[in-house]
Amino acid sequence: MIDHTQGRAAQRTLARVAAAAPAIKGLAIGLAAALFCVAVGAPLPWMIGPLVALAACRSAGFDCEAPRGGRQAGQWVIGTALGLYFTPLVAELVIRLWWQLLFAALFALALGYFCGYLVSRVARIDRTTAVFASVPAGAAEMSVLGERYGARVDEVAAGQSLRLMLVVVVIPWAFAALKLHGADAFQPGATEVRGLGLLALLASTLVGGLVLERARVANAFVLGALAVAIPLTIAEVNWSAVPRGLTNAAQLLLGCALGARFERSFLKRAPRFVAAVALSVLAALVLSAILGLALAAATGLHPATLVLATAPGGIAEMSITAKVLELGVPVVTAFHVTRVVLLLTCTAPLFAWLRRRRRTPGSRSL
């Protein structure tokens, strides 16, 4: 009887190890790629290295995955670190920029529809799928909204993932080539790491993330962490800084999560769609950069900060890029939070209104 019990326990252990093996391999690949990028001096090494390595491995058919819950953990740590930059003076600056935040968010909505039109024409797919694959908001959220209106969910998810990958890779390399590192540095409210203070800070921001996750809010862990860390910093409750090693680990987890979204079967099945998305992302980068430069000229803020603030990337990815490159972290974060909130609340109503205007109920096109 004891032998049978021990045998079943051993089988369960082996099954758990086998189930975890792809995630362990993915994390090992991501860590090796990050260390290689650090060694060669690549920009944003802890995110770009894992992202590219896992995307390449999965596209080649290698069995590897991102650690379960890694994306949420990475967003939680990064949101906590970003919230520390919102000192009282910075908060006043961000409030004065309200009209720019709103204008840039509306521009992003229009840009998403323009890119969707471009993708539909080049890839020859329905406009519903193309629009939800192109609006620069979360991949999961746009997939859910797109499915509601008849979009092809696999193509929406793939288009959003490819957009994020291209933006995360292109912008840091372009900024590094232009030597824009440290051009617009902000200092966080807390600069010293304190053990008990760090634990209290992380516990508080984790509660914020869990609350928004339970409320089914998109990007819950980064927004929840910001929602707690920003008021604390404004109130000058500076418990602790977030150590660099922890933010590097968070970037590693985010990079693995982004890279693991790629599938070999899709890239082989829809090369025209992939090319169309890549073209639309390039157009979006150029147009958003023009907007960023125009806003910089109108306000006197650093052009590099506003180009990054208007880029069509994700909150966590673009904000941590600003942190690593020392480019107006709170300004970039505020722009991207405003953009994502507006896109998630306005994309579906606007889409439904446009569809009614065309009076084509049941059609897969706009």
C-alpha cells in the first residue's frame, strides 16, 4: 500500500515537472538572451533580449513558454517603480498637460482606425479584424472586443502582439542611435532601498492590482500599482525605492510574456497579414513621432520624451523604456495611461456607431 502511494506521488511530481518544463525552458532562454544583450550593450536588454529570443524559438517550433503569471508580476513591479516618480512637483506638471494627454489619446484612436484601414487593404482581410488588430491597446482586451463584433480572434491577437514587439524593439534602438539616453531625467521620490519599506510598498501595490484584477480592469496590475504608488508619492510617503535587480526581473518576465505570444503556425499561414501589420506599425511610429515633435514644439518639453509618450506601445513597455533611458518617466506614463483608458472605453462604442452609420448589420466590415 505504501509502495502504491509513493508511486502515485512520484507520478504526480513527474507530471508537474513535465508541465512546468516549457516555462522553465522559456525563462532560461529569456535570461540567457538578456545577459547576452547586457554583455553587448544593447538598449533595454532585460526586455528586448527575452522578447526576441522567445519569439524566435517559438517561431522555429521550439517548445518553450513564459512563466505562468509572469506578465502580471512584471506589470506589478514596474507599476510600483513608475509610481515613485510622481512627486508633488511632477503631479502639478502632469495636471497642466491634461489637454495634451487627451489630444494624444484621441489621436491614438484615430491612428488605430487608419492603421486598420491600411491593414485591411494590404492584407485583404475584413476591416473588423484589421481595426481591432491595429488599435494600440491591450491584445487580450482587443481580442475580446473584436470577437464580440465578428473579428478573427487569432489574427487580432497576433496583430497586437506583433505591434508591441516591433515598437519595443525599434524605439530603444532608434533612441540609442540618436544618443538620447538621459536627455530628460526625472528623479523618483524615494531613492534609497529600505527592506521593511519595500515590503510595505509592494504589498500595498499588490492589493491595488488584485482589486482591479477582480474588477476585470485591463492592465490591472500596472494600473493598480500606479493607483496606490502615485498617491503615496504625492503625499511624500516615501517608504522605499525599488531595487534595479527587481525591475530587471520584471522586464525579463514581460519580455518572456511578449515573446511567447508568437506561434510558428500563424506566421507561416498568414505572411501577407504579418507584412501588412508591420507596414502599419511603421506608419504609426512615424505619425506618432510627428505628433510628439509637434507637442514638444508647442510646450517646450523634451522632444524625445513626447515621441516616446505618443508611441503606439503598451503602458508597461513604453514606461519602463522611459525609465531605463531616463526620458521623462512620469510624463510618458501619464500619456500612456490616458491613451489606454480612452481606447478601452471608446473603441467599441465608436466601432458600433460607425457600423450603424454604414447600415450593414451582420457584415464583417465596417
